[in-house]
Amino acid sequence: MKNFSGTNDPIFIAKELKSIDRFFLKFIKDERDLPFVYLNLFLFFTLIPSTFLFYARITNGYVWYLHVAIHLLIVATQMGPFTLMLHNTSHRPFFKNEKLSGLIPWLIGPFMGQSPLLYYSHHIGMHHSEGNMPEDRSSTMPFQRDSLRGFAYYWFRFMTIGIVDLFLYFNTKNKKTRSHFQWMSFKGEFIFWSFCLAMCFINFYATLMVFILPVLFIRSFMMMGNWAQHAFVDQNEPDNDYKSSITCINSTYNKTCFNDGYHIGHHCNPNMHWTDMPGDFEKNKQKYIDNQSIVFEKLDYNQVWFYLMTKNYKQLAVHFVDLGNQFQNDEEIIALMKSRTQRFDLKRFEKIK
């Protein structure tokens, strides 16, 4: 276990703006989001020309293999930052002109495995409305959360009928909410997969690599991430954000993915800016102590997921942050973590509720 000695994750530090920064600030709402601008520009000026070269069949032989390697390297290294940038811009308006809000999901998203609008409708329309409770179709509560078999079923269901689950969920909402989010998710999925089908007739292998495989990869990683974020849920208070999620501090992941490790704080205040999260965590440390919140240091969600799938609680305990010095040894920490990975009996839960 680790004692808490503060956070060193990214915060906003005002600096002198360059002329190019001031130019972009004419279009975006928040100076703190300038990194999003440069991330999108990088992806636009690398992946789109790269994709054109694939379909134009200009490269061949060893040059083609080098081209493939560079393209996939860019996608692999930027998939996390892009997804978390998309996450942030889904919660907080990015552009001053709302008409520009579709640029990121429609223009860049398909190259990074994100079919337009599905992420927004699933994450904003459902997940944050339900907060991992049983009505959330991506809830982890019905599963033993240190079980590879449980995760395999969770993954398979999402990858096969996830969109159907989402439609059925919105059927339970009022007419306005239902029509808005159902149309949004259907439109994005239909256009994206129709586009992929059409492009397969032009160049199947390019379409598979550029558009289809990234979807499969990022949806798998998002399922792993959501599983880890909501793997530790208190049996008596599953609707308590401090006891139904985790926080990961002082990690490389936070530096590259805009403080996404602060998931408890994010659920408590979904619209909080990503640069405010470390300060919010330190400010509300007592609430984390009072609720015996699960906090890890120098871990990301993929590592948490891996240790759970291998039932390596000892390694999780090594990275566990003992806020308030509440635990005598690792055995007590492991007992707490195991108690919060237990599958919920949802019939019993409904009776208690």
C-alpha cells in the first residue's frame, strides 16, 4: 500500500500564448482545451492523407509495409488521447459555434474507431443518466468483476447487441429523450457502416485496417476501461459514486489522456474540467476517506483490469493509496477490494431498494 503524498497530474498553468494559440481561441470556448486543437490537427494532417494513399494504391512492396506500420502506430498511440478528448468535448461544449460541434465525431472519429454520435448517445444519454446502476445497459453490477468469464460475456454482449440494448434502454425514456438519442445513435451507426460497406468494394483491406479494426479495438478497450472503472462496487451503496468507481492518480495515463483516472470525481461532477480534477480530489480527500474509496497510484484502467482478470490482488494492494491511514496491512485492503468485486443478486437488490 502507498501513503498519500499529493498529486502530480496535469493542471492548468497559464502561459504566454503564441499567435497561433490566439487564432484558435477565436473558435474554442476554453483556453485550457488548446491541446485538443493540436491533437485533432495532427490526426487530420496524418491519417487522412495516409488513408488516401492506401485507397490510391500508390505505395507497394516494402514502402507499403512501412506505410502500414506508421499508420497503425499513429492510431495505436493516439487512440487513447483522442477517445478521452472526445469524452471531454461530449461533456463540455468545445466550439463557440455549436454548428462546428460535429467536426470531431464526423471528420476525425471514424479514423479512430469512433462511429459518429454513438459514443455521445451511449455515454451521455445512458451511462451518466444511470451511473452503473442496473438500468445502465453497460452496468458491471450483474457480474463477478474479477472473473474473466464474466468479462467475456460482458464484452461479447456489447460487441454483438450493444446497439440493440441502447435502443431498448431509450424506449424506457420520455418521448423527447427517446427520439433524440435513438435517432442520433441510429444515424451515426447506419452512415458509418454503410460507408464502410461501400469502401470495401473499393479496397477491402484498406477499409478493414483504416476503419473497421479500430472500431473493434477501441470498443474492446472501452469495455475494459468501464469494467475497471466500475469493478469495485459496495454491496450496500452501489449508487454512491465514491463507492462505485475508482480513481487512479499520478499515472502516465493521466498525462496522456487528460486526467481520465479521476473517475470518482468525474461521476460526482461530470462537467468538471479535466485540469481541475487533481485539485478537486485533494480538496475532497476527506470524502474519499469517509467512504473508503478505492484509489490507486501509478496504475491505469487497463492494468487494473488485467490484475482483476488474473486475480492478482496483491499487486493491486501494492498500488492502493491508503488515504487517512485506515488499514493495518495489505490483507485488510485485499479484503475490502474483494468485497466490492462481488456479483450483485439483482433480484435481492431490487427487493432491498
